[in-house]
Amino acid sequence: MTCKFIEMLDAKQAEGKLVCVGLDSDFDELPNCVIDDDDDLDATIRFNRGIVEATGDLICCDKPNSAFYEEDPARWQAGLEGTFCLIRETCPGLPIVLDAKRGDIGKTNKAYAKGLLGRLNADAITIHPYLGEEANVPFLKWSDKGIIVLCKTSNPGSGEFQDKPVYVSYEELAELTDSQPLPKGFEDQWTAHIVSYDKKPGYLIPFYQYVALRVSRKWNKHGNCLLVVGATYPEQLKFVRQIVGDDMYILLPGIGKQGGDLEASLRNGLNSRGTGLIVNSSSGIIFASKGEDYAEAARRETLKLHEQITAIRAAMRQEKKP
């Protein structure tokens, strides 16, 4: 069975839409024109309505970040649930990714999944892999929902753990790549012939690549897994794309104020069909203006990013022609 979220995303990307708008609607950053007073709980929904209506026809998905709605229970209901409703009403067929970065023991994850994928009805959710597949089964079993796993995040300190080498035996690697081999020579980047405590030879590989291997080969039983790789690390993105192949989507944060390299990311992260990346921009779009023209400014920045992506993809296609 095909994941409903993936079907929705495929449809948008077939139209050439790869941009995702991150609705990181920090109440303290909202323009004055949407605020009646400091306690106005409707300000967030008014602001988001302007963004959604201005950009919805240009993008492949919206991505509200739950953090900006969780500081006040009333704002959660008025802001986040209201935003989900307005996206459904304004842009039918546009998938909604909830950027929640959840991950805990199985019982807790079951409650998270029931509330966020069930009652809130997010089409996809971000999670972290630290507790392993067993703990994340409550998310993964929602086969119609996208489960987006943190892999190589865009923040400057991501390498503290994500770049550290971990051991994988030749035996485990053979099992992981039996049905989906790695590109020829891919292993040459790894330190080989390391002998572990159990005397089995293998490789030392970066932890983020091990996450990509496990998620793409073991976790993705329902075809509903995606990975997060930041545009601030285009070289690492290339490795992840080689590991996961053509059929897994990658959510690409870091475009805009974080300074991610758009062209390098597209060249390293698009699949052979010229799709497969969800190019996210948050504050660079939604806070492009703090004035009454904030929605028009958001559309302008979204269109600019969409056109940049379209031009780079066209150049890549031209380069492939004999």
C-alpha cells in the first residue's frame, strides 16, 4: 500500500513544486498588523492565513513547527489546530508536515502518535532516531503518514554526535545492502578492517550515514520514511542520497537565513527524476516583511525560491543531454 502522504507529495512534485514553507510563527515576531493586543490568541491564525493564502499554490507542503504553539495551551488550540483547519480549507490536497521532533519510549510515542497523527491529523511528523526502531514503531506503523527521521541536521553543532564514527561489521553491512546495494566504490570513504570487541572486521562510518542505512533498509517497511538533511551540509547530503537511492524523500532545512547552498544541495540531493527533495524555508519567507505587506513579501520570496529551483533543475537536465 502506498503511503498517502507520499502520494500527495508526489503529486505536488510532479507539478514542479519542491518548496516547503515552515510556519515557525513565533508570536513575538508577528507583525503588528495582525495583533490587536498582547494577549490576542487569534493573531497567529490571522498571520498564518495570510501566509497560506499567499503561498499555497506555489509549494509542495506546509510545515508548522509545534514549538511555537506549545508555550500556551490556548495558543495550541487557536494557533496550531486552527492552522491545520485553514490549510485544509484553503489548499485542499496540500500535505501538512508537523515539525515536532518527537521520540521517546514506545508507550510515550504511542501517545504522541495518537494525538499528533491521529487527532490533529498531521500528514507527516518529524522524529529523532536516538531510541531506535523498537521505540519508534508507534510512529512507523502509521503507514499512511510520513515519518521524517532526523539524520544530518542543519545546525552548526550537529557534528557533535552525527559525524562521529560508529562501527558496522561487514556482516551487518552485507545484510543491510543485500536487496539495495550501495553505489560501486561507496565504501572507499570509510575506514576499513577495523576489528571490534567481538573480533568481527568491519567499517567505521559516520553516525548520520548509519542512520540513513538503518532507516532506509530496516525502518521503511511501509515506504513511509523520509530523512532530514540540512542544506548547510551538501557533501553529506550527497552521501545520504547515494545510500537511500531514488525513492526516499529528503527534507532539506537550512535554506535562507541559515545560509545553506541551494544549488549544491539540489545537485547532490535530487534523485534521477529531478525530484525527491522538500526544500524548506521558514523565517526567510514568513518574516520577509514585518509590515502590512507581509503576505505579499512571503509570496515574493516563495516564488523567488521556486524559480531558483526550477532554473537549477532545468540546467541539470540540459547538462545530461548528449
